[in-house]
Amino acid sequence: MREELIISGRMNHLIDPVLHAWGWEIPVYLFLGGLAAGLLFFAGLYYLLGKENEFPAAVKKAPVLVPIILSLGLFALFLDLHHKLYFWRLYTTIRIESPMSWGAWTLMAITPLSMVWAALNIKEWFPNWDWKYQWIRDIETFVAGYKKHMAWLMVILGVILGIYTGILLSAFNARPLWNTSILGPLFLASGLSAGSALIMLISKDHHERITFARIDLIVIVVELFFIIHMLMGFQASTEVQIEASKLFLGGDLTAPFWIFVVVLGLLVPAGLEIMELLKIKIPVIVPVVLILLGSFMLRWLMTYGGQMSRYLY
Amino acid sequence: MRYAMAIDTKKCVGCSDCVVACQTENNVPIGYCRDWIVEVTDGTYPKLETEIRSERCNHCDNSPCVRCCPTGASHYAEGGIVLVTHDMCIGCSACIESCPYDARFTHPDGYVDKCTFCLHRVDKGMEPACVSVCPTKCMYFGDLDDPNSPVSKVLTTRKYKVLAPEAGTKPNVYYLI
Ligand code: SF4
Ligand code: SF4
């Protein structure tokens, strides 16, 4: 039995007594990245399915918000950097083995793409919008011809971005709570759920809302399955992962995890969406806020919990 | 060339001389350290056993910190020593998260800092500062490819372990047990 472990002479800032190298910035970045991924995915998908007019909020309205969401996310990431003046170093190399590098380049591709898509649809929010210069109008007509290609890219890059938000954490073997490959699909699902929730909020059309409530319900079920799968996987793994999963199963983060992520973030909104489908009127803002909150709390608690889990030696 | 270190847990008394020597040699900012002392007591009273270790970056052969670095700032230098190029580091902390030994920290100037095996001394044929000051002479340093180096020799005669081998990092700091 281990009686005592004393580390003397080390009190490094943000490392001891508990690792805290990543604060609020990374979960915010992961949440906004996931949300943007969800919105882009649905916009691209329903454009390709030819449902542009059936689901105007998803295809045309919501994506206008994506550049703003991405910029906020990137700003959060920038705040996290301690050596800010050198951030351009991210773009002088591509490092295949580094998830951070992958993310930086994915965002480099996805941000301008989302801006172009937003520019093409900006009239949805501002009906009187007119580009000031003829040459911008010419460019607009030109890119409008490539909408299909763009939609494909949005679907593919959306999935990559959504999964990346999980892989960024799961690639760290040193933090047992993160070291599960289910985190990629789980965060992708959470991003899709957040995206469909925001579409529900923006949409003015009953049919569209109901469709996205249905989609969201399915995604929530998938998410619950992934969470159970993750916890069971930990139980069947090595000692360090069994220890790590205790954070959510009786340990320090049990209450916030089950209350905010599972009950308020998944079960309650699922119940409200079922009521909506049964034609019981629910103010749409309630499930939407709960889903967004749950999606954020999942990333927050995973980021914090992961840093509390470690190898024992 | 493969630089490595062996530390005798039976001789180490935990005096922290290595910690102070490193801080002085490498101008480590006040309140930070690149090496540190760990005392682990195992067993149930009255049968207790204490191990004292001087720990630092293990200059792993399979370093997750090098792998996850998005800019290439963390890299393998000569003899497998893992270094950080300060003006390539963006301070993203990915490498800090990736190290199972918590051997890295963010320097107040923004870049990530850690043990360098005193490469600047080793290049001149000297020992790392911590090795050279140890009053019990419990540390051995050298090239594993050279069978006559102090570290190679002691590893042929003594039992040893590395920390958290299950993390798959292939550490190059050996603890004699
Ligand atoms: S001990 Fe940590 S910082 Fe040093 S090489 Fe290994 S993983 Fe990297
Ligand atoms: S903090 Fe610096 S050395 Fe570490 S991974 Fe980021 S860029 Fe590389």
C-alpha cells in the first residue's frame, strides 16, 4: 500500500499541485469549434440534398454566424498561447503527428470557406444588403457557381473539425481520462447537437424546427450511448483509467458531470423535444440553452478532469 | 550517440543539491525548477520502505511532447536529448499536457522550458550540473552507445527501473533499485 508521496522542491506555476496548464480558453475553443462544425455540416448536407428552401435557417441563415463563432473560438485559442507573438509559427510547418497542427490547418481552410458561404447568404439576415462595389458582385456571381463544391467541403471539413475537437484531447496518452478514442465521436456528436439546437432557435419555420428537434433527439441518444461506452471502456481498462473514471463515478466531478452534462444537458432537453413532437408547446429557447450549456460543460469538465488524472508511479 | 542518466535511489538522500545546482547553472526563474525530489513511502506501518528519487525530464526515445508539438519547437537534438527552441514555441502547452512526468513548465517569458541534460556543458565534455554537484555521487551520465561510459557501466551491474514504462515513452533516465 502506498502510504505517502511527497514531491519537494517543485511548485511550478500551473503544474503543481494539480496540472492546470489549460484553463477556460481551451474548453471555450473546443465548444465553439464543435458548434461551428455542427452548423457547417448541416448547411452543407441540406444544400446537397436540395433542401435549401425547405430548411432556410440551416442552409442559409445559421451559417452566417459561423465566421463569428470561429473567430471567437480562435481568439480563445490565441488567449491560451503564452508566447503570443510567435503564433505564426503554427503556419510555417505542417506536423502530421500533432493534433494542434491539424486543427490549426483545418481552421485555416474552414474559416475562409465559412466566410464565403456567409457572404453569399448575408441577405438572409439583412434583406437590403448590397455589396458596394461591382467587382465584389462579380466575385459573388463567380463563387455562387461553385456552391456544390463548397457544400461538399463544408460537410467533410465540418466532420473533421468536430472530431478534431475530441482528438485534441484524446491524443494525450499522459492524461488517462482523455486517452479514449471515443472522445472524437463524442465531441462530434455534441457539436452536431449544439448545431441543431442553434438552428432550432434561429428557425421561424415549424417544419424545420420539428425536423431539427428529431435530429437532435437521435444525436442525444447517440451521445448518451458514447458516454456510457466511454465509462464502461474505462472500467475495463488499466488502473490509471479506472482511477480517472472515478472522477465521474463518485469522485470530485461526479455531481457537475451527471447534473449538468447528462441530466440538464441531455435528458431534460430530450424530454422537452419529445413533448414538442407530441405537440405540447415548449418555449424553444429552453431546450436550446440547456443543450448548449450541456455541450459546453462536457468540454469544460473533460478538460479539467483530464488534467486531474495522471499516471501513478 | 544516446545520452542517458542513471540515478541511484539507494544512495540519494534527497538533499536537493541537484535542484539548486540546476537552478543556478541554467538561470531557472525563481519559483520554478527543472528537476525535483520525490519521496515515496510504500507499505504498512511498521513495515515501510521509502524511495528517494531526483526526477527530471526523461529525454524519452518516444517522446509524446515532440510528437504533439504543432510547430516543431520541441525536437530531438544530438544524442536524443529533447529540447525546445524558444523562438519557435508558441506556448500552447500541448507538450505540457502530453508529458506523463509533468517535466515541463511555461517560463515566465512565455515559452516552454525544461531540463536540457545541460547540453551546453556536455558539449564541452563536462557533466550536467546536477550530476557534478551530487554529494553522494548517486548520478551517472553518459552515452549508452559507449560501453565504457559511467551510465553504461553502472547499468550492467545494477538492477534498475524507469518511471511509468507503461506510458510507452521509453525514458532515458534510469533509477537504480
Ligand atoms: S519526460 Fe516528458 S518532457 Fe521529457 S522527453 Fe519525456 S515526455 Fe518529453
Ligand atoms: S508549448 Fe511550445 S514546445 Fe510545447 S507544444 Fe506548444 S509550441 Fe511546442
